[in-house]
Amino acid sequence: MRWTTLLAVVLLLVGCAMTQTEYKSDAANVIFVPTAQLHADVLKAPGPPDQRNMGVVGVVKENNYSVYVVRRTAPSLAEVHKEWTDIWYVIDGKGTIVTGGSLTEVTEPNPGEVRGRGVSGGTERQIGKGDVLRIPNGVPHWISKVDGKEIVCMVVKVPSAK
């Protein structure tokens, strides 16, 4: 088993469930979400109101980190997190991510979360199944292209050092 796969499994098994999709934990607060259930949940999950081509399932919500599974079927809005670092593990699919540069057509729908129509002057990377990315707070990022039907990622959000 590759270390990235092991990391994904460990992160899914730690913590407490979020209220968006209620996953049951045992007495030791271990969460186990079978692949079939997680896949079904992310297929029917709504995305943020401003990003209809996404599905987001909350898996773990703690004070010091959160874990989500995100399904994208088309390019979405670009974003910058002011207080969170994202760690992505690509579960399935492939596409293009642009990081760095600056957001275009900027809005701030929620405190600490900045959105834009795209990224200007960033670095393009092809990402696919098994890839891991760390996107520090303050760095614009944007899925600019989805190759095929979808790209599914596990996203771990951790507070950035202040």
C-alpha cells in the first residue's frame, strides 16, 4: 500500500463526524466510512451555492482540522483561504489545478474565504489519482479543467500558523 493511500485511510478513520452527513462512530470515536457509502454520498451531495458543479461531504470536523471529500465535474471558482492550509489527496479522476498568481473577479462570500472566477499568473499542474498537494493559506488555487467525468479529492483543512 502506498503511503498516500495509507494517509487517506488513517485520516478517514480519525475524529468525529460532521453533521452534513452523519457517519457513526464507535465507543473509541473511530469513524469508518465504507467506500461505497462515501461514493454514494458525494454523488448526491450539494456543493456551495456559488459552485453548482461540486459535491462536498464532510467526514470529520474537529477544532484543529476538518476532512472533506469533494467531487468536481467541471471547473469551479478559484479560492484563497486566509486561515487554513489545504492538503489534498486525489482519490479518482484527473484535471488541471492552477496555484499561485492572483484571483480574478474577486468576491468574499464568507469571512476568511475569498473566491474568484479564475487565477491569473499562476502555475498549472496536471493532477490525478494518488497525487497529494499542500496548498498553504493565502495561495490562490483553482481547478481550471476536469479531464473526463469528474475529479474526486479528499481535502484536509488545518489551521495555519499565526
